[in-house]
Amino acid sequence: MTSFATAGGIQWPCTDEAPNGTDRLYGDHHFMTDDDQCETYGHDLTTGGDVSATDHAASRFDGRARLKGAEWTPPAESPDDSYPLQLMTGRSVYHFHTRTKTGRAPELNAAAPEPWVELAPSDAAGREITDGDLVRVESSRGAVEVTARCTGTRQAPCSCLSTTAARAPQPMT
């Protein structure tokens, strides 16, 4: 078997039949949606309520992919005078979820060592914020201080707070 270090990566999943990896997950077109294979049965996209085992069985996914559609609903809160920007959270290309695995890679830590907030250039200029400034991001639920990144990938009035940082520079207050 080729090691990760010498191969430059191994395509997951690796199985007994394909120890060097496989080209695609679910290549056999059988998804883990059988009633006896599911760890959970999902949730309602609107209410967040759990789907029961009975409701899941009635849907008869039977190894087929489960795709759910939901009606658009407006956000629970919109920008206002107190909080004029819409705040989203997002992942970094360098880190996955809580960094339990990617946080051990020095190259990834060097690429994204700290959290940040991305701002549209017009939002940043209107607040006299420049790229690299330490800024306070505040909502009705709390606040955190992070570095500003003024980027053309954000459209006003929207900001994006990275969620996969090595550590928050201070606890949410």
C-alpha cells in the first residue's frame, strides 16, 4: 500500500477491496439511507425537528440518495441601525470544521493561523477600516475581535466571519 506521505494523498474511501483509495464515494450508487444503516434520520429543514424512525421508514429511501428541498424563508433578523451589516459565518479553504485534523498541519496553520472577518471594500471604507486592522464584530448575541480582510468577494452590506480558526483571540462576550 502506498503511504499518504509518498503518494501525495490517497483518495478516500479506502476499503479492503481498494486499499489505495477509490475514485468516488458511493460508486455503487447505494447510499447509507437504509433504515438499519442510518445513525440518525435527519431533521426537518424548516423547523429543525428530528425525523422519526417511522417517518424515515415511510419515505422508503432504500439505499437511494436523500435530497431535500425547502421553501425559502427570510432571515430571522435583517440589518438595522444597531447592526447595519449582515453577518454570515463560513469555512476556510485551509481548515475543516473544528480543525481536529487540519489543525495538526503546520502548512495549513501558517496559511490561516487566526480568525478573520471579510468585508466588502465599500463597507470597510465607510467605517475607515483597512485590510489587516483589528476590528470588533458584534451582534445581539456577542462579540469577538478579529482581523479585517477587505475583499472584493463580499458584496455590501455583508460580512463573513471565519469559523475554522485556530482559536478565537478572545471568548465571545
